[in-house]
Amino acid sequence: MARSSTTAAAKTPATKKTAKKSAAKKSAEESAATATSTRTRSKAGEVAPTLVVRDDEAAWTKAELKAVRKEIDDEVARLRTEIETAEHDLVDLMRDHADGSGDDQADAGAKTFEREQEVTLANNTRAMLIQNLHALERIDDGTYGRCESCGNAIGKLRLQAYPRATLCVTCKTKQERR
């Protein structure tokens, strides 16, 4: 008799576990079905995935976001080429500086000025490249269009005019006044 009560007790938890698993399995299947239908709707729809816009603006469409991404990608490619060219020119200027030991002071000053100008241009180009790469990251993680300072919408028109913008007009104005 002790055996049969042990056997019955042993079966009860197993039955409960099975019931829990099937309930968990059911909810997982329902979640998967919901996620699939959500994904299907977002693929079929024209609206891009939840990017912030101002109240008076229409939501980003996939075509608009694709155009902005293409513009930024093209700019990244152009900037990388420009940096490569600037670095090559800078190496040439450094080599000319070493060869020009017999130059007079005016020539040496002109070469130094030219070299400093090339370094400045290369640094500005690198900064623009970083801004563009950051904009691409923001598009990918869904924060594109949100002001990094106050969290409000930057504005779709502003981003279409200046895709690297990370601040709304109000915050940018405050930053420039400092």
C-alpha cells in the first residue's frame, strides 16, 4: 500500500509539470504567432519602424528612411576616399619637408602652412565621417530623429536637410550660444 501511494504521488507532479510545459509551449507559440503577424504588417506597411517625429509631421516612410540611409552611405564612402587622399597628400608633404632642407624661410613657412592646413582638413573630414557613422547607428537602433540632449523629436525636415543632426533646433541654438 505504501508503494501505491508513492506511485500516485510521483505521478501527480509529473502531470503538473506536463501541464505547465504545455501552457508555456502554448504561450510561446502565441507569442511567435503575434511576432510574425507584427513583422508581416511592418513589412507590408509603408511606415518605417517607430522613429520619432514632431507632432506636425507625418511618420517616416520606408522609402524616406531608405533615401536618407543611402545619402549617408554615399557620404561615408566619399569621406573615406577623401581621408585616404588627404593622408596620401600629407605623407607627400612630410616627404617634401625632409627633402627641402635647402629651402629659404618663405618656402619652409609655406610648406608648414600647407601641411597644417592638410592636417586640419583631414581632421574635419574624420569628424564628419564619425558623425555619419553615428547617424547610421542611430537609424539601426531606432533612436534616429530623437534629440540626444532633451529627447524630443529633431524634426523630419531638419534630418532630411542635415541627416547627421543629433540635436533639435532648440538644443542646437542653446549649444551655439554657449
